[in-house]
Amino acid sequence: MNNPKKLIVSHAPFIHIGSSIPQMSLHIILAALPAVILGGMFRFGASAVAVVSFSIATAMLWEIAINLVSKKPVSVGDGNAAVIGLIFAMLLPATAPWWFVLTGTFIAIVIGKQIFGGMGSNPFNPVALAIAILMISWGDFLDFDEMYRHFQFDFIPTYPLTAVKHFGLDAIEPVRLMDLLLGRQIGGIGATFGIGLILGGVYLMIRGFIRWEISLSFLGGVFITALIFNIIDPSRFASPFFHLLTGYTLVAAFFLAPEDSSSPVNFIPMLIYGAVGGMMTILIRNIGAYVDGAILSILLINLLNPLLDKIRPKTLGKVA
Amino acid sequence: MVLQCQAAKEKGTHMMKRSFFSVTAPRLQVDSLPGVLPDSVRIETPRQIMLLIEETADNGNAMMLRKGDPVKTGQKISLSTDSKAYAISTVTGTITHIEPFPGESGKQFTAVSVAVSKEADPDESFATYCDSPSLEGAVNLLGCLPGSPAFEIFMDADKPIKTIVINAMDQDLFIITAQYALTAFYHNLTQGIQHLKTITGVEKVVIAAPQDAIQGYGDIGASVMGIDKGYPEGLPHLIAQRVAGHEIPVGKDFQDFGMAFLGVEAVASLGRSFQNKKPARTKMVTFMDKNGNRSLVSTIVGTPIRDILKRFDLGLNDQDRIIIGGPLNGYSTYTDAFPIRPDTDAILLQDKDDVAFVSDYPCINCGDCVRVCPARVPVNMLIRFLEAGQYEEAAENYDLYSCLECGLCSYVCVARIPIFQSIKLAKYELGRAATGEAADE
């Protein structure tokens, strides 16, 4: 009684499940590594390493910069900036110039995330927003055929989606699905290696770091829409498997669409969100102006998110 | 995913972690009684006890209590003749202190400390009551029995009670007090149910018991309803819903549907009191030390936690935590002088290394809380309004009052937001605003 101990008093609950934002970021980065290292760095060499490193580094620096400017606690430790930098790099060609990367991470971190209030407040996926703005501003630097012109590959160095869009199915005749799965295609640094992306995605889904409902319904939307096109005119439209494994489809399904802040949390909205995203991707690819619709369709479903999340079960004890 | 609390109890409160596969929301279970009923550890009558009366001493009524007043075992102690709140002394002795005592969630108590004398001198008021039991008598004398039976709900003529629900579900993880009372106090429970029926005139009595413990209660005088052991199925709200067969609308309480809830230990205490012709004073408490060693403690109401620690030869360090109740919906106290109250089911100790901290991060909208919420509250939206202090909006549009206060949202929160605390604060502030408005009129 003379020397009472100072006990900690706080509000219940007194235990925590142990998850945290840094842990979540870490696992998302881990899940992306197979696709980035095996699919990107080994295929495209040192320039891919440079783009990925520079992208992550600049994303984190932009985060620190905006923290300092806005006089907020430095939030780079939560790993979210690193995740954004990494996913952004996954979508870039290995030959992207430094200023292109720097601008992109600026758009993603500052315009895409921080000016809305930081993590959890961004209405759009920061990476998708950055890529979309870059695509409109300097589209040539995302033209993979052009960007990999000086590379030597042991496979046909054409971007499959451009080939099928401009030259029809004959142009992708030699492309085997196995090639796409093994990353024998050109494309974004982390977007070509199908097996790596699928492994990473499955890992994130079973660990609960992303919502499987969104990823699977996105892929389902891609598959079914592509299948319908394929059935209607098999001579013009590529098979659904081709669409699943080319372009940004897998990255979008596992790393862009399930981004927490810009996606719904209730079951039915998640399914609609994903399915609409997949469907729009194929609509843009098959009948739209752009080669790959994944980025724009992600932005579109981000826009639908607040509306979709109004579809929710009736709360307990709520009268009418 | 079933997180096994049985495993947790061996390691204490830091073991309740996320499972590797987390496709679905985590599912916690309340513990089961060990197959062999554990012996309870008896705590000797302490030299000093503290009784908490939920009333402040400055309400203008004449104080009936004085320092130095003698009290008898079983004597009713209240601050003034008009006050409804009271405590029953569990010892004979002398009042040494009367002081204000801040409780959890803004409650204000008056703490009455009694120095225990050697000779026990029983008070006669209970014996008188035994000769002519009545509901009024129960309200006046038995509200502080171990288990804290709330008899005054039977007095409301506008809301007649048709069903008495005896809750034998432990209210949180780690706790086995209610299950123990159900099993060990069978005889007293039967007597208690009989007596309850007599004084209230209610014929229908339902015992809500864990699914695996519903056998063998054929002659107890009540029907037994099996309840899932997944947390929070044992909270009164969800049990009431099962008894009523429909959801309890927000803003209605159990009495509106003719239900009254009593704890299983309260009913057993009632039976025991009549058997012994003196009010029961021993409370069963689940006690868990920092390493997760669990014991059942039987001690008189008013025993300071300090004395229980002494019995187990346990010390505390700075920044440790004493949790009263369970890890998800209990409350913590700042002093080991805090007494066992009639409704204290568990005392948990937590080492400072195991204390789960909260953060000031904003919601990242991951939706874990939404999926784990038993009331289907849109917690992700709710917390945004709560953090902005827009409580009315939160109540109106985002179902603040549907919350069952189970604490699971904070437990799973990736950003470690103190969601449960924000919810309680919002309800408290709205309640205060409402009483303020009522006072103005």
C-alpha cells in the first residue's frame, strides 16, 4: 500500500489478434516477389532491378516528403508506400526512364493517396491512378513493343495484347499458354510471370491479406466475358485463358483490385465490384480504344465502390 | 478458423493470435470446464474489505454512514434512507473509510471500507425476510448476492415478466465461473429456481447453458437451452433473441418481450441463502495469472484483489494490468485494492509485455471488423463518424445502438484502432446529452 504499483488502465479488449499494417504490407511485398524477381528481374535484367528499386525508393521518399510538408507523423514505416512503389514498378517496362518512375510515384503517393488524407482515405487505387495518368500523358513509354525494342528474347517479342488488337488472332497463333504462365512474354516487370502471380495471389488470399471474393470475381468476370466474346466470334476474339494470362489481368486481380481503401467490404458488393472490373477489362480490350483495359476498369470500379458498399445486410435489431 | 483458447490458457493472454489461414473471420470460443471439476481455492476472510455502492455521497441526502460505525454480517449498507443503491456487508466489523471511488465507464461509486473483527455477528434482517419472502424484500435485501441478481425488473408493472432466463454462459473467453456454478451448485440452483418462481410468480424458467453441458438437468425445474460456445453467442442479447425467436429491435430491452435475465450464480446464491437462512456471501471468481494458470477462487464479496494475489504469492510490476472480467469485454483497474464485487466473474493479470496497445492510425477499410461483427454493424463506416465525433450521425445512419459490445472489432483491427472504446464513448456521450436534455425540460 505504501508503494502502489502503477498499473496500466485501458479499455477492453485487452488482447489483439496480432495483425498489423506493417505485417500486411510485408506479406503483400513477399507475395509479389516471385513475379518481380523471377518474372521481371531475371527476364529483363539489371534495368528491371533499377526500375523496381528506384520506384520503391522514390515512393517512400515522396511519402516522407509529404509527411514533413503536412507536419504529420512519418508514416513510411507502415510499408504502404513501399507496397505502392513495388506494385507501380510491376506495371512498368524495364526500360522506363527515371523521370517517368519519379513522376509516377509522385502521382501515386501524393495525388493518389496523401492528399486524400493518407492510407485508408484514397478513393482510387493510387497505382492505377498513376498508371492511368501516365498512360494518357506519355503513353509511348507504356508501349511495351517500343520499350523492349533493343532486347533480345528467345520468344516472340511482341506484346500479346497489342498483337491481338491490331493484327488479329493470327498474330498470337504461336503463343502457347505455357509460355504466358512461365513469363515468356513481354510486359510490365511484374506482370508477365503468370505462375508467380498466381502463387502470390493464392498466398495472399489464404492468409487473408486480400479479400478472395474480389480477386476471384475479378478473374471470373474476365473469364466469362472473354468466353462470351470468344463464343460469339472465335475468329476475332482471343480465348479467355489468353486474357487471364496477358496484360495486367493477374496483377489487377491480386494487387490492384483488392486494395483495401478503394474496394468494398461486404460480400455481395465485393462480388459485383470484382465481376464488373473483370468485365470492363475485357470490354475495353475487345471493343475499346485501349490495348489493356485493366487499369481503367480498376478506376471505374473504385468509383462504384462507395455506392456498392451500400448493399449490406440488415443490422441486428434494425427496424425497417 | 477456430482459435483454440484451450491452448491459450497455458500461455496467458498473449496467445490469441491470428491463425495462418484466415480466409474467414476468426472464431473464438469460450472455454469448457475441465472434465474433472477443479477444486476451488478458498481465500481467507481478509482483515479489511471494501464495499462499493453505486452512488455518490454528495447527493444532499443525510448520510447514514459514519466512520467508526459498527456493521454486522449481512447488514444492508446504504448512504441514506432514500437511496436505492446499497451494499450488503459480508463481514462484521467497523467502518474505517468512506470515500468516493471512480469506477469503469464514468461510473461513480462510494467505497466503504470495513475493518473485520474476529467475532462474526449476523444481522437478523435476512432471517426476518425468510419468514415472509416477497419480491419487495428481495429487491431490498438480495440485490448484492453473489451474482448480482436484478430483482427490480420484476417490479415494473408495465412490463410484466413471463420468462426468466438464467444465463449459465460465461460472458468472455477464459472464464469458467458460470459453467462451474451450473455444475457445482446444482442443488442450490434447484432451490433458487423454486424460490424465484414463488416470489415472482413467473412459471417459465429457461437455463441458457453451453451446448456440451445441457445433459442432466431434468429435475431442476427449468428447461435447458443449449447455446453455441462460439463467442459472443453467450451474451444476453443473442440469448434473448433465441428465447424470443426473433431479433430484439434496437431501443427495446428484454423486459419489453417479457424476459428477465439472471446469472446462474445469482440464482444459486439465492438458493444457498435460503438453505442457510443467511445471505450467501461467497463469490466464485476465475483467476488467471500472467502465465495463464487458471484457478477458481471462492472468496467473500468485498475482498480486495490484493488478498487474492497474496494467496497465490503473486506480485505485480509497474505497467502490468489487472483485468476484471474477460479479455474482450472486461475492464481494467488502477489499483489492487479494487474489491471483488457481486458481479465479478473473473480477474486476469496481464504482464506489461503482453499488453495490447492501440494506435492512432485511421481506418484502412480492410473490412475485418465488418466480417467479424455479430450484429452486422458497418463498423468501417461507423468508426469514421465516431472518430470525427459525429455521434448522432453514427447512431442514426450507422447503427451505433445495434452494437452488442463484444469487443471483437477492436480485437481484429489491423490498424489497432480502439473501436470498442470509441463506441462506448459515443454511447456515453449520447446518453449524457439525452439526460441533459431531459433535465432541461
